[in-house]
Amino acid sequence: MQERSEETPIYMDNHATTPLDPRVLEAMMPYLTGHFGNPHSVHHAYGWKAVAGVEAARAEVAELIGAESREIVFTSGATESDNLAIKGAARFLRRKGKNHVVTLATEHKGVLESCRRLESEGFRVSILPVEPSGLVNLQRLNEAICEDTALVSVMAVNSEIGVIQPLAEIGALCRESGVVFHSDAAQAVGKIPIDVEAMKIDLLSISGHKVYGPMGVGALYVRRRPRVRLEPLFDGGGQERGLRSGTLAPALCVGLGKACVLAGREMAEEAERLLALRRRLQDGIMAALEGVSLNGDPDQRVAGNLNLAFEGVDGEALINAMPKLAVSSGSACSSAAVEPSYVLRALGLSDEAARSSIRIGLGRFTTEAEVDTAVGDVAAAVTALRRGEVAEAPALGAAG
């Protein structure tokens, strides 16, 4: 990774996006230059070389999640994968009298807005609350499933609070009920082990830029046995098994494949290192400050996530007061008003507590020295804000 200059903030927003791993870029480069062929051109070597790269990448993505290569559909990212999975499965199953979809209040907007679109088409949508920990209540989920339920969609790892949902238990419940189970795993793939067969996941969304791969590419796992049928979102040349028409970008696909290979190889060691860094960061901040609380389950969360609420401090003002740290909040800007995070409010936090929270995302390139610097910057900024010594400049909320 390129050396950081003194003027460049320390990057701790790895849930918004991860830096492109140099090894991924190296794998992509031939497909950005000499191997520029259209992977759907079947009559010459340029096309053959491109499609060989795409298919090798498809196998690499599949291997990371315990799938078959032919079950991987390349997309532009997790949002497209969410849309294709949720709308595609629901619209197909409506032909069989299934018109009910179940999801959680803390899901990514790609899921929630897809469900709202289905609702406008006459589907019945149940958006379930979560526990104060951010975890699903399995009994409530079981009670929500009924005879006309087509699909359950539950995010594997929450993008704001990092909690890990019990995928295997949800998958077993859905399989027993004959319901399709979709999971947005953009924040999970490459961070925790995922086995779609063992977890009985039917549809799984993947994002390239959340796993140190390139932006603009993702994948959707679509189970073949028992087969899951989808109605495509748009029409065209019938690429990707007829589910996602359009010319694939070989360099992006190859980049995603390489990112998955690296993640599979290094995931366990990286998680152990990140957990140590997170504990160092959390312990340092809480030793230096009073009135700090952790949002989300303290144990069932990915190693690199820390979502903290600072009593008496506005989160946006805190971010502005730490220009040397690149962190974020879950707040959303609407004209001049900053709305508190809907995820944190779903945990039962007050608007004030939700507004006082920031998300810190540690990643592959985070160092101990950066963590120690962050402890000092956070402590100094919070102390100054509580004393009224730092002006609260307006800021837009960060993306998730």
C-alpha cells in the first residue's frame, strides 16, 4: 500500500470501503492492457483470454464461500446483488402464490429499499425489530414466517455496528419452512468464514471493494440445489445464465477473484490481529474518557468494528474535530438536518445517543502506531468538545 504522508488522515473507515490491495492490482493489470478482449467474444484469442480470466475468478469467489463456480453471478456490487436477489426471487415466487417478504430494521438500504419497492407492487413486507444487541430474535423471525412467505433477507454482518447474525440458525429455520434465505454478506465475506452449504444460504450478496478488491464489481451466489429461481432485473444478451445481461469487465472480475483468494488465505490471521488492535483502541479510549459506551453486541461482532457513543458529544462535531482521522458516522444528511442513524435507533438508542456515536473500522493496513494515535486524537477531541473548546462545524454524514 502507498505510504501515508503527514497530511493524509489515518484511514479507519474500512466498512465504507477498503483500500485496493497491491496484489489485487497486480492481478488486474494484464486485463487493463494486453488482455482487453470482450469475454463474450468466442471466435478469437482475445475473447478466449478474457473469458478464461473471468471463469478463473468465478471459481475463486465460489471457493471462498463453499459454492460451485456456476452458482456465482457477477454484478456491479452488493447493492445490485441485493436488488437481483430480493426482487428477482420475490417476483418469481409470486407466480406460486408467495407474496410475503421478511427482513430486519437494521438492514442495508439496498435491502430495505428493495423491500419497499416490492411493497409498492403489492407484496406484504414484515420489517422485524432487533434485540438491543443488534441481533435477530430467532423466535420472532420464526413467528413472522407464514405459508405465503417467499423470502427472508438478513444481513450477515451489519455495516455500522459489525454484529454477526446467526446465519446457520436462520438458514435452518428457512430451509425447514421452505423459504428462500438471502443474506447481504458485503461486510462478512473475507472477514468471517462463510459456507453457504452448511449455513443453508440460498442467495448471498458480495462486494468487491469491501474485501480489498476494486470498486464496481460484486457477485451474487444463486443456489442450484435445491434450485433458486430469479426473475432478471433487466433484459439484454442473456449473459450470466440469463440473470444479468451485459458485458462483464474482466479486470474487475479478476480483481474480485484475487481478493477472495487472499482473504481465504489470510482471514484467520488477520482477524486475530484486528481483534488485538480493536481491543487496544477500545481499552485506550475507555481508559482516557468517561461516558463512553459500545453499540452492538460486544462479542458477536467482526474483529475490526468499533461503534462508540460519547456522552454529551455530537458525533459529527467529533469527526470534524479529528481531521487527522478518517472515521465516520451512520448519520444521514437531509438538506440542513442531520438525522441520527436508523440502525442505532433500532437498537433502542435515543436520538441523542445515536447522534453521539461514531464508527471506527480497522483494516488490513491499520498499524499499532495508528491505533495509538487514534486513542490520543479521540480523547483530546472529546475532552475539548465537552469543555466547549472546539467549534461544532456542520458536516455531512458518512456513507456505509
